Amino acid sequence: MIRLAACAAIALFLVWAQEAQAADSSESSPASGLVEHTVKTKLKNYEQLTLYLLPPSDGKAKGVLCLSLLSKEPGDVRAQLLGTAERHSPKRALLFAAQRNLAVVAWGAHRLWDPSRNWDELSRAEAKKVDADFDLVANAWDAGINYFVKNHGLPPSGYLMMGSSGAAQYAQRLALRRPERFLAVHAHIASSFDVPVKKGASLLWCVTTGENELGYARSRKFFRAARDLYYPIVYKAYPGLGHEGNAKVTALGFACFDYALKEYERATKLNGGKPTMPDWADIFSSSPSVADIFNQAVYSKFDYLCVPVEFRMLLPEPLLEAWIAE
């Protein structure tokens, strides 16, 4: 009897251990190809972060598209990726990734900040708390990415990332904390922004909003602060647009991504085939056009004095058509 009891106890322990291990490991769904991985964050109000990986059809990713999605529930993120969710379908992003043989990594954006205030509208104590909390999230995200790199063959860097609304707020905060991971980020209608930091100038930024969006003035403040740190940034505020998206917004974001991928490929070839980031400072300083982000006008670079400093933005030629589209 004692031996039987001991065997039963060992069996129960093994089952418990397997369940505990599964809670922090990847599980693949053969039907969908999705791989799920959950990481602890050390936050009481956001205990774990679940990342989903969707490999390209041939299994060999040329790059990675990160999707910061509007959801707090992992099951809803899965449904969005599988096309069974009632709203917030990322089908255009998934098509973009499939056409370029990119792996997709997605997660649900969980808000840890006040969406109605920029970095300079917070008290010192508030800003410190928000920074500390999101630093833990960035650490967890990074651990999840390292898992995918080690176990599923993802490249360690050169990622594209996009998000809208609260998910854009999450995306730009993550990019500022892990810029070494990213090649380009597109944040749309992100109502509030974190403070730009110098190392964020290593990736291409596409920031879009609507002139009727509540965070319009905050987005312009982010643009000015980022530009003053020599960020390669493409900013566009659409007349008549509020807290919503449209085809022109999507087209500009994807144009920035394609441009970034092309420059990444060119820089890598010049570096003997070893992946390296483009020299964005040189690329943007060589741009032939200067845009007026307030009056929605474009001038020759030599006519830059036509644009007030506050509204002045260098605009690379391959992005001109997408930027001027209304």
C-alpha cells in the first residue's frame, strides 16, 4: 500500500510538473501553424505576456512583421490571426507579410499608462512608475523573442512593427526600449507618446494620425522632439480624419516598410552579406524633398526656407507619392 501511494504521488507530481512547464512553453497548432509562447512579466496587473508566431508558408522567414494588436486576451489575438475575430482583423498586414515571406509575431496590447497624456504631461512620480512597469514588459517581450529566435529560427533583428490606437502606444513605447530589434515602426493614431530617446534614431519611424484626432497636438510634439534627435521620421496628419484609419494610412505605412526592407537589403549587401542597419542619417540628409507637415505641401530640398522649422520634414523620394496621397 505504501509503495502504491508513493507511485501515485510521483505520478501526480509528474503531471503537475508537465502542466507547469507547458504554462511557460510553446504550443503549436498544426491546423493554423501558430506557435504560442507565454512569458511572465513580474507585474501584478499584467502577469504574463503571450506571443504568437506565424511562420511563413515555406518555413524560412526573410524577416519579421510584429503586430501590436488591440486586445487584452490571448484568445482574441489568436482569433484575429486566424480570421475568426468579430473585429480588428489584421488581414491586410498578414497579406503584406505573406507576399514578402515574413514571419508574423503578434500580441495583445495591455495599457499601463494614461492614453490622454504625453510624457511631459506626467508628474515625475507618474512617469517613473510607467517607465518601470513597461520596462518589465519590454524585458518579457524580449525574452519571448529570444525563445523564437533560438527555437524557431527567427532572425534576431531587422523587425517591422505596426499598431493602431492603444496598440500603437504600446508599439512606440516598445520600439523606444528595444530599438536594436527593429528596422521600422508604424504607429497610427497613438493619442499619447513616450519621450523620444537618442537610440531610437536607429530605426525608421512612420507616425500617422488624423487632424481631428484628440492626440493630434501630442503627435506633433513627438515629431518635433524626435526630429530634433535626428530620427528618420515620416509624419503625416490626414485632414478630416479622426480616431480611425483608411487605405491611404495603410498604404503609407506599407510604403515605409518596403522602403526600409529595400534599404536594409542594400546595406547588408554593402556589408558583405552580414545584416546591418541602413545609415538613416545619410539617407534622409540626401532626400531631394522637404515636406510641410502642417500645410500638406512638398518642396524641393533647396526651397526648405519655404517651410517653417516647426513643420519641416525631409522626405525620401520613394515615399513621396504615398505621402502626398489624400
